[in-house]
Amino acid sequence: MQRDVVAIGASAGGIEAVSKLLSHLPAELPAAVLVVIHRPIDPPSYLPEVFGRLCALPVRFAREGDHLEHGTCLVSPPGRHLSVSKDCRIHLLADGFYRAHNVDALFMSLAAAIAPRTIGVILSGALKDGTLGLKFLKEAGGIALVQDPAEASFPDMPENAAMHDGEIDLIGPIETLAEFICEQVRLQPLSLGAPPAG
């Protein structure tokens, strides 16, 4: 199965961590990249501009109904939860059940929709958002990656995710995670609009 969706979740210390990871991904990456990072819900937010300075991929806020496209990076807009449906379209959810669990919201939607095509990544952050979602994603057939807690500015999110180490495919520094992602997504190019095989 082709892995052509990379979902990245982070919180405190996450801007630096996400920027570093994105800086290692090539412009011709045959995958869509989704980023959720905890930030104040009130606009303005300049995350796409911040990430775009180091990222070879075009970076912008996700919009309702966007179709996932290879070689793009979509960032969750302020005050909305990013989710993905089975037809590979973006849906922006109001803050509610997933309050303070933005990463779980994304990972759980991907687990239900296109898990075998997805690589989930947990980077620096406080508390444990993303832990449950990454577990569900892995159980549904996705790949689970976690930043080495010793490298993270705020190790809580990586440490909590790594507690399920039997369900994590790789725990390592950001450069190692980036290399692994590139190796995985360069196998068997596939149109995001195509249904999963099998």
C-alpha cells in the first residue's frame, strides 16, 4: 500500500520541530502533508508563512472541501479541527468534543478514512494530545512515528505516544523521521483520488 499522506501533530515547541521536519521534505514529495499545531484560536496566524520559509512544498491553511494533493502542505486554521474524509477531502470541525485534542481529531479521522495510506507523526508538545489518535491510526493500518523525547523541547507528547512503543514504527530524531518518511512515500506513486487497493 502506498503511503501518500503525512499527518504531523505538535504543540509547545512545535513550530521549531515542524519547521525542521518540513525543511527535510523535498518539493517533489509524492504525498500530501497535513499539520496540526496548538496555537491561540484567535486570528491572525502566520504559521503557513513561518513554515513556508524553510519548506520546499507550498504551504497554506486548509479550507473546507479541499482535496488532498501530492506536493502540498496544509495547516489547520485557527480555532478549527482538521479532519479528512474517505474521499480525501478536508473537513474543518468547530471546537467541541475534541477541545484541546486537535491532533487526536486529525489522526482519528485518518484512521477511519485512509489509515493504510497515512503516516502519523508526533513531535514536541505538552500533555498527551495525539497519543490516542496515533494508536487508533496504527491499529487501522497506518504508520506511527514519534520524535525522540530527548530531542523534543517539550517531551510530554512524544513520551506519552512512545508509551505504546509496541505500536510505534519509529522513535527517533527529526532528521531520521524525515528520512523514513521520504523512503515510505517514494514507493509506488498513487493518485490521491484513487481508492485504496484491496
